[in-house]
Amino acid sequence: MLLFPKLAGLVLIVLINGETPDSTVGQTVGPDGPQPPPTVTSDPLDITVHETPDRVSISTVGQTVGPDGPQPPPTVTSDPLDTTVQAPCILTLQPLKVVVKYGDKASANCSTTTDHIGMGWEASQGPVDMKDDVQLITWSVDSLVEWGIKPFCFMNPNPDKQCKVHLNVTIYKTPESVSISTVNHTGPMIEGGQYELQCDIQNVAPAELLTVSWFKGDTLVNKETFANSIKTPVNRSATLQISPSRADDGAQYRCEAELDLGPEGPQPPPTVTSDPLNITVYYKPVIDCSNWTPLINTSLDSFPFAVMGKPQWRTKWHQGTSRIPSTKRLSKKDSGQYSYCASNKIGSECCATNITVEYGPEFDCPSKYESREHTLFLANCNVTASPEADVSWSRDGRNVERPHNLTRRDNGLYKVTAQNKHGTEHHVLTINVLYGPEIESGDESVEVYEGRDVTLSCTTEGNPEPEVKWSFNNQSKTTGGRQTTLTISGATPADGGEYTCTATNTFGSQTRRVFLVVKEIPDRVSISFVNHNGQMTEDEPYELQCDIQKVSLLESLTVNWFKEGTLVKSKTFTKPTKTPENVLDMLQITPSINDNGAHYRCEAKLDLGTDGPPLTVTSDALRITVQSPCILTLQPPKVVVKYGDKASANCSTTIDHIGMGWEASQGPVDMKDDVQLITWSVDSLVDWGMKPFCFMNPNPDQQCKVHLNVTIYKTPESVSISTVNHTGPMIEGGQYELQCDIQNVAPAELLTVSWFKGDTLVNKETFANSIKTPVNRSSTLQISPSRADDGGQYRCEAELDLGPEGPQPPPTVTSDPLNIAVHCKSSTHCFIFFTHKQQTGDK
């Protein structure tokens, strides 16, 4: 009988065993039948459970085969299945599971939300009697020691019914000890052997929650659990198979017992670890074999490459078939192939190594080498070293190439350096290259100023060192021996001529000739004004001139200008000369009143270089006298006035004077000495050539003046426009000339004539004429009319541009317009007529 809670929507699935639908449910075919047993599953049957009736039976199971199967579908009916439905037991445990250490306190609460006639706890330790007036009841034990305890909470909803719920209780005990050992083995292990380690766990519960972890050092290598339902404490053992290698020598193994009691248990889970087990691994020697490059005098037992083995090994050396003692110290000749063997009680190993004995550089080289120039350098200078040394040559602290074909430049002391990783050695070698005399080329001619000392040089080279002698005009100038220079003191013209230098040694001789020229110094240096005499005016420019007579070696000349001892200008000449020349140099000055009485002088300086100190000739001093300028101010500085109108201007000064006035052809003003301003005025200006000026006498010996710019103008009496040499019609495309006549205008140089076609400016003309009085002027315009010009108007305009001082806008007079008309006689010709409109009517 099946019991269902009072829930709706229960789905019951009936499984029918066997290949045909008539097999009964729950039938098995046994171990000899097909595995797993054949199974056919029915469609689900939905049932709805109600409180009444309390019994349900299953009637049929229908198999659906689809529309393509037999109709009606095949059906197999099971036996009835009776079910009994009762109300659920609503009890809640808190906690649902209890994990407690053996002997510790344990408790749990049981509660319900439904009515009942009694509830309590059944347990082998700490049972609780039934109570009918509570909704929560507690089970509690101060020291839980019953390993198989299975407490449950019960409740009687009514006299005929009881429900219950079991509390999951786990009692645990941590291991008393955890130890590790080898199985059937003591002592060191042999590399590659098979060994078993065992971990013993004493008195632990429950064993089914025990996990044993194996560690090699800090690395987890294995885990083992135990499937055992015994609740009481037991002893358990775990094993680990190992095959140690040399890398495991000295390794530590340990095992760790852990009780995994779930989230309800202590965190982290209780763990007990064994003491570590140290293992020792024996293995045969292994040599880290390689070629060896020891330093000379190193013994064989210093072989640096590692030998690994356990227990301790012994070594042997062989070269060919000969055994070599390991204490042998290696020399240069001991390089070669060797055999190195190591053995212990586990086994042995040998390696073949190539030994190259290394040592620092050693020289086989002479200390001096001598040979003729242009011969091969044949000195044997050998270096032996291992490894091969880097050899370098140096001279005077600089690296050089090893000499090959000797030249005189190879003479000297050389340091040969050989270096490898074992050291550096030096060797000093002197090379002496022999060759005949050679005289260094120089000036064929040497110049000196008369009275100066001069030295002639004869630089020679040769090995052995040459003997040098001088001669002049085939006469010896020395007493013998080596003399590379010849000095002539206080040169005179008689010392001029050809000098010969001769150099001699055992390999030959050579000569050189030098011509000495004795030159004169400048005759005279003078200073003067250019185009000026007497006093200078302040802030006016002037020019001074320095005249140097008969200068030789012009390329060595510098002219210096001085003002009261201070250098104000310097000029150096670069032109080469062979004969004396006269030289001029200029100085521009603009003196101030503070320069009055200043002295200027110029200096000619010849830089003779190594021939001696400079030659200097200085002019006499030139004294200048400076007077103040004429300080007069005109207001306005320019007057523009119409002919016959009034004109005036003021003249003023800020300095003391003995008189000032105006000079003019109209309105002159007499000199006055008690004023700082004086006015020129004319009521009707009619003098076209008027040039008035204001004058002032600062002192009895000086007068200054300033001119007033005066422009007198007259506007044109008339301006008219006409055609030139033409009357009547014009033909389209023909060339015609218009003329604008301007009558009685002044000044003509300020006149501008503008031509207009309608309101469009088509041309402008100005006049270059310095006549100040009124004149007549004409201006012309070339036109080539078209039919589009029919009815057009031309006019000309005369304007006097008198500048900003004149009337604004400038005075302008315009002609009457000239009208043109175009009449066409045919499709290809037109006639043009002009009509001139005047004030009195049309023309």
C-alpha cells in the first residue's frame, strides 16, 4: 500500500518489465537474462487526491503508437493498486543535523505549527516525555557517549495517529595518533627501486568520513578515503607506492588524517599529521662532462664539472692507456684528450674531456730594430698565449698599425701589447729608420723693413741628423757645425740678396735658397678735413681723411683712428703689393657741442708677424671747433594761399640771440633782439615767386636761417571739352580725339585732369611743370565709339591737389558735358553726332 500526502497533481508512472506489454510489473529476468533488464514505460497517469475518498485505484495504462499504428492502439491493463492517503506530519527540527565530539554536549529543538494531543523525544540518551501543551520541545544531552544513538521527535495529531522525524546525529573522535613508516624495508633506498610507505591512524571515528592525504615536501601526491559504516572508533592504515630517484634524496614524506564532518562540523575539519619520514636515495655517479680550459699549473683534481652520486665516489684520470694522478699540475704541453671516471658501490660512469691548458701572453721580440727607409720591417716579434692573445701596437699613447714598409714617420718608441683573459704583457721596441737630408720648403722671398732684425730659417730632416750651413753671395755666413737659422740684425739695403742653406749627412745633401728684400717704412701720415674748412656745426655730418705715403706690404697695414686717445675706428687692408703705394682712409663724424676742441689723429700700423713688433707711424693731431646749430621753428612750416588772399607765419626760437627777423619780397620784418617769436604777414599775396625766410644771429659771427615753403594757387577761369579736327558724324570703330582746355590755372605742377564717361572715370593726367605763374593747359582723350555709346556723355574735371595744408576738398572745376549720338545708315555703318550742351543752350 502507498501513502500519499493530500496534494493534487500527482503523476504515477508504471514500469512494465519485458519485451511485450503482457509482462507484469516488477518481473525480473535474473542474471542470465539481458542486462539491464528490458523495460517498457507507460504513459504517465495523472491522479488528483481529495480528502475523500481515502482510497484510489489505477485502472488502465494506454500506449500511444500514433496514427500509423494499429487502431485502436494496443492496451495492456495492470492489476489495481490500492493507495491510502493521510494528512502530513508537520514537524521541524533545528538543527536538522548534529555533529558532536564524543563526550561533548548535544541538543536539538523540535517544533510544530499544528494542533496535537502530545509531542516528545525518543532517544537512548536524554529522552523527553510527551507534552500536550507545547509547540516546541528540546532534546539535550550533557555528554553524548552513545555511538549508535538515533533520536527522533514524535507527535500525535489525534488518538489514532502518530508521526515522527529522525534527527541525524554524527559522533566523531579525532585520531589518537598518526604515524608513517616503510613496509618491509630499513635504511637507504636504491634509485629506481619499488618501496611502500604506510600511514597508521589509531582510534578514529567515524572511519567513513576519514581522508588520508600523502605529501612529498609540501606537494600533495595522493589521497585515500574509507568506505566503512562502523560508527565506533577503529584503527585504519593507508599505503603509498614510491620509486625514488636521485632527486628524491633527502625528501620528506608525511601523511595527514582529516575528518570531513561537513558544514555542521568544526571548521576547518579536524586534522592530525604524522611526523615527517626522511628518505635517503643511493645512486651511481653522474658526471656533468664538458671540455675544460684550466689555467697553467692547475691540478687535475680541480676539475670544475660536478659529479653527482651517493654514497661517496672515487675518481680516476687516464690519457690514452696511461693513468694520470689527479694531483698532476698541467703545463703548456699537457693539452689533449683525457678520460675521467667516477665509481661507487651502486655503479660507475666515465666521460671524455678535451683539456686545453691556458696561459697568459709571452713575448719573443727584440728591443731595437734599425733599417733604411723604404725597406720592409722584418723584425721577428712573436707572441704565444692560450687562448690566442689580441696584439696591438701603440706609439706616444695612440694605437697604430704594425709597421710594414718603413718610412721616416715610423721612427720612434713602440709599445707592443698582448692581452688575453689571463693577463696583459707589454714589450718596448725602438725602431730607427735611416734616410738622407730633406729641407722643409718655405718662402722663396723674405721681406724686412729697414732697421729691423730678420731671421732666415732652414728646417731640415734626416737620420742621422744633418749638418746645416748658410752662405750669402757664395760666401760662408757660419763658422761650421749645425745652424738651422740665420739672424741679420738691423737690416740694411746691403743685406738684401740671395742666401743659401745646405744640409748634409752620410746619406747625401740638399740645398735651399732664400731671397731677402729690405723695405722702407712709410714716409708720412697726415690727417685733414674733406671739403670743409673752419668751424663745424653741431649734428651736421663731416668727413676726415688719413693720408699714408709710400706704404710697403699693404696687406699688413691697419689704419687706426683715435679721438682724444680712444680708438673709434680700425681698418685692415688685404691687398698684396710689391711696390710702395699711397693709401687714403676716411672717417665719418657728426660732432656735438661737447666735441668742441676735441683732437683726432690717425695711425698707420704694419703687422710684421714673426718678423718683429709692429711698425707704427702716427699723424699730427687735428683739433675741431663745433658751434651750435640754428634752432628756428616755423608754424606753419608750409603756407598754401589763393592768389591775392592774406598769408602769415610765425618764427620762434628757444635759444639766446642778438637779433631775428624776416626777409621777403612782400612783408619783410626788421630784425629784433628782444623777442623769441616774430610773425610775417601779408594782407594780399600777389608775388608768385615769393620765398620768405626767417633769420637769426646767435652771435656777431654767425647767422642761420630757415625758409618758409609758400604755394600760391589760382583755380581755372574755365574748363571746356571739344573734339579735335573733327565735326559732324563719326563712324563706329573710328579713332577720335577729345580735348579738355583749362584756362589760367596755377601752379600747373599740382593740376590733375580727370576724364569721365557718364559717371565712370576713364583716364587721369597730371602735368610736370615748375612754372609758378598761371598758365593754360590742355588734356586729350582717345576714343573709338561704338553703337552702345549712342546718347553717352563725356566730361573733364580740373583739380588742384594742394596737399593737407590746402583747402579740403581740393578746388575742382568741371566742364559742361559733351553728348554723342549714334545714327546708323545701314546694317553695317552707323554715324555718330556730337552735341555740346552749354549753359545758354544746345550746340
